[in-house]
Amino acid sequence: MRKILPLILCVILSSSCGVLRIKSSERYVSGPAIRDDYKPQGIVEEIVQPCSIPGPTERRIIAYLPADYYQSSERYPVLYLLHGARGYETSWIRYGEVYHTADSLWAEGKAVPCIIIMPNVNQYKDDEDYDGGRFKDAFESILEVDGLVESAFMHDVVGLVDSLYRTKRDGANRAIAGLSIGAYQSIYFGANYPESFGYIGAMSPYMWSLGHPSVTRWKFYSRLHKKMKRQFEEYPPKGYYLYAGTWDMMRPPTNHLHMYMAEKGYPHTYMLYPESHDWPQGWTQELKEMMQRIFKEQ
């Protein structure tokens, strides 16, 4: 039963992370980087990301900079923020109120000003398949988490960001977080590159992601316990945060990971929120909570 449960969940998945739409006639694109109903106080920039792996030749990244970025010579820590199934680089903008959250926290002095990077980490076959950030069904997304995009992340995304902006280029000043599949990816980014990410945030991690059998998947998504042992012994995170909703379908696996980490003595924070696998009182509030912690817990 445990082996088929992920398949059942894929079929019934109906949250903001993904209402299943197989061969939908609707055409979704990632959309503009600024919502009509909120004017960001910071600086929004769109980055063209050349890709070094098979697939589209380039993708779009959205960067959010503190308002005074170009008036100072200061270097900034970086928060990499990942989307979930049916998501793309603007998901946190369109649904997660990331600009409003950052603006209010920075203005009130509750969060450390940082550069927020929102990449597209979906798998696409080529430029035609990508089509400007094509909408992908939840079922399609869940079956394609095969480690290929993730294998190039440090070069294609982190390396590019460090070359374009005044970043603090060490693990103590890098955070990676995501929701659902993005949380699953964030956990493994932290485990695979513990020296590079000092802060890890996993919001409702979809721990049952399937993916296609491949060498890249095996290398990236395997031996989590062994990798975490090295992570916490050699490069202990400055902050590790697990979040789930009280009615969240991913609460059981999140709680299981929490119990494992507690048993091993791995320092982390585990918090439950009143909502489900969703945005308003879930992931949006969890981001707000996490941003008040990162780059402070040194």
C-alpha cells in the first residue's frame, strides 16, 4: 500500500500546488514578474539563464533586490526560492505575496535584507517544450523530478547569480527553500551541497516524488540519511526549518523527517500551520516566518 500511495496522491492532488489537468485546453505561462495589485518597493529584474544541460537553451529567473541595491556597494546574502508542481518562476509572486512579505519585513527591521532568486526548476525537453515557461500538470511534474535540472543548479543558477550581483558567496549567506516538490528539492540541495547552503527551508515537502529512473536521479535523490549525516557533522546548517499544515497531505512524511532528525540529534525547527497544502495561511506565512530567521542564526 505504501508503494502505491504516491500514485494515488498524484491522481487526487487538488491543491494550489496542483489541480490535476491532464491535456488541459487551457494555456498557462509563467506570466509577468509584477502583479497589477501590488507595486514592489524593491527592484525586480528578469535574468536570462543559459542552460548547460539537455533541454531548453535558456530559462527565465526573477531576482528581487533591496531598493537601495544600486546606491550601495554592500554585498548581500541570497535566498533561493523554489516553486512546486504546476509552478514556475513567478509562482511566489502570483500566489505567495513574496514582494509584499519582503518589503514589510525589511521595512520593520524584522528580516535581513537579501537578494531573492526565483528560478524555473521544471524539466523541459527543448525550447519548444519550454515555450516561455509552459504550464505543467501536477502529474507530469511529479513524474519528472529526475535530478537533471538539479545537477546543473549550482552552475546555471547559483554561479550565474554570483556573477551578476554583489552576493556573499558562502554557505552562511545562502538559503534555499521551497514548497511541496520545491521543498523536496531544497532538502536534497542542502544534503548534496552542505557547504553551499547554510539555511534550508522545506514547506510541505513532497517526499514521495517518483521521477524517471536515471543516473542523475540516483546521484541526486539517493542516500539522504548518509548525506544528512555528513551535512550535520561537517557543515552543520545555520538554520533548518520544516513546515506543514495541520490538514496537509504532506504532514505525515514531514513529521517522519522531523522525528528522524530529532532522533539523530540534528538541530532543526518544525512548525505546524493551521491550513492545508496551500498558499494564504500556509506557504505564504511560512515564508514570512522563515525570513525572520535566516541570516541571523549565525
